[in-house]
Amino acid sequence: MRIALLSYRSKAHCGGQGVYIRHLSRGLAELGHEIEVFSGQPYPELEAPVTLTEVPSLDLYREPDPFRTPRPGEYRDAIDLLEVATMWTAGFPEPLTFSLRAARVLGERLGDFDVVHDNQCLGYGLLSLRRRGFPVVATVHHPITRDRIADLAAAKWWRKPLVRRWYGFTRMQARVARRIPDLITVSRSAAADVIADFGVAPEALRTIPLGVDTELFRPAGQRVPGRIVAVASADVPLKGIRHLLEAVAKVRVERPVELTLVSKLTPGGPTERLIEALGIGDIVRTVHGLGDGELAALLASAEIACVPSLYEGFSLPTVEAMACATPLVVSRAGALPEVVGPDGECARLVPPGDTEMLADRLGALLDDPGHRRLLGEAGRRRALARYSWRSVAEATAECYAAAIERNAAC
């Protein structure tokens, strides 16, 4: 099949979208399909023979000048004006504006593809592609309405209207999702949330878990005593980092511990201020921009990996830690219990947001090397048995074939 794979932003080594695009496109290519990725900034890292067509935005959130105002010469068309106007009025424009740009580019290439696969954008431009006869499949990793709930709960009263405005695009995503008959999500938990939040018909959803490169993510060398690693794709309340920091502050009172946090923190933001307030700056290290090999080595060096999120639609870092035989402490939230299995099998589960229980589980596991070894070995077995990118690609290709057949029958 000739597949157009769309991703409105595809940061290569942080966050699920860029990882998903890179590995899925490679797996599909290995099955013999022809893949062209269409992406806005930041662009993905891809492997031949997969090709990239850049669909540039105004890149309003780039580092080191997020929320920038473009120079007059940067504006190209009405979509650019819509993008900056939405940002100026506190909205997030990229899902809509990327979909419009992608629809314009693909509309000029009607005969080049058998199917279009959208990754989490769910913008109105997809509906114009459907009207023009393109079979469209979309992946919804989880409904962003769940992020909205967590951010609203954490926001001070005067910020709540701004949070609601920022997440205004979720109404569009719900409308678009209801009009795409072939949707992919990554867990049974995420599927239930998509049905509940977006009003999608259950028969439109197919659950395809994500995968992990078990040759790269594997046990390696000695573990660093007392090291805990946590990966958070964004410095937002949903990831539960506040609860982990508070738990680590409690754990350090009785035993040596260090925390490596893989995340780009907001300078001067709540997380940095909390680290200072708790007096744990000497045992907390933050890193970001790691390549796959560096992340694999870090996870394999830890005695514990922790996922304290208040919600996850799947969680690739969880599976990557399992593949490294690193024992886990995770929240009993979203899809995490589904990913790791029952409490005590390859992870210890704690109620989301329960700092006391999190500290207790971390401390007990640090004190019990035998239990850590059993959990880690079980996690490695689970990763090998359940999660591979080849199986993801095969199941996704089956979904494409169904969408093409459905479209032909219309």
C-alpha cells in the first residue's frame, strides 16, 4: 500500500508522537509498504526508505522563544494568519492549521496514496480529504480532554478561563473523530475514554498497543544504587511529577536515593520551584533531548523506574523500562494497570496522587533487591511477549485494508 502518514508535530526523542511515527513507519516499510510522512515542526527522525514531506507551520512554540510573534515577512497565507491569531487569543492552533495545510498538499496528489493515516491531529482538514475520496484512518492515543481535566484541577481560579481556551481544539477533535469510521487507539482504557469523551461509536475503534525495540531496550551492566528514573514528556500536572518529588523527599530521610527526571522543565516553573522548596536539588537531576540509546542506558541503570502519572493512554516509557528489566512503581491510572499487569507481577501499583503510598512503595522496593529482581525479570518477559513494533505495523496495515475496502464500497 501507498500510505500518507500525518503528524502535526513529531519531536524525535520526547513524547509519544515522534516515537510512534518513527517506529510505525519503519515497521510498515519492512512489511513492504510505501510510506511518506507529512509533518510539521519539530520534524521526525526517519529511516530509509521512509520519506519526509515537511508541512511547515509558523513554529510558534519553538525553543528558545515559545509564543513568539513572527516577523511580517514570515506570513504566507490565511492559514498563517489563523495560526497566529489563535495563539494571540490563548488558543492552541496546530491541530487545526496543520490539518488544513496537509489537506491542501494532499489534495494536489489524489492519485499518489491508497490511504491517509492521521496521528492524533483530528483537524477539520481530514474531513475535506474524506469528501475528496481519500480513505482516512486516525490514531487517538488518548483524548486530550483528559489533559484538560488535570490542568483545570491544578490551575488557580484566575487561570481556568485560559486553560479552557487553550484546550478549545478538543471540541474539534471530538467532532472529527465521530466522522472517521476507522480509528486506532492504544489500550482498552484509552478506547473507553475515547468513547466516553468524544462520543465515538465502539465499532469504529480498533485497539493496537504500542511497541518497543527489545534489542535496544534491554538489561545492561550494573544498576546505580538508589537511582530512580522517571520520564515525563511534558512538565504538566497530568504527569504527576509533583507527587513523585514529594515522595522522594520522604524516602531520602531514611535511605540514600537519587532521582533522574527525563523531562524539559519550564524555567522557573512549578516543578523547579518545588524542587527548591523541598530541598532536594542535590539528589534530583533533570535531563532532556536523549537519544534512544542514551535513554535505554539510563533506564537500565536504575534500580526503579517510576510512572506517577494521573492519567496515561498507554505510556511508552513504561514498556521501555519493562524491556530493560527495570522494576516499576506506577499509578493505578488510565492504561497503566493494563500495560504492566496485576500489582506485584512486574510493577507495584499505587493510587494516583497518593504521595504517602508512593513513598512507601519506593522505599520498600529500594530495600528489597530480591523483589526488584523478580519484578524486573517479569517485566522483561512481558515486554518480549506482548509488545513489538512489527506486530503494531501488521495490525495497523490490517486497519488500512479495512478502511480502503470500506471506502470503495461507499
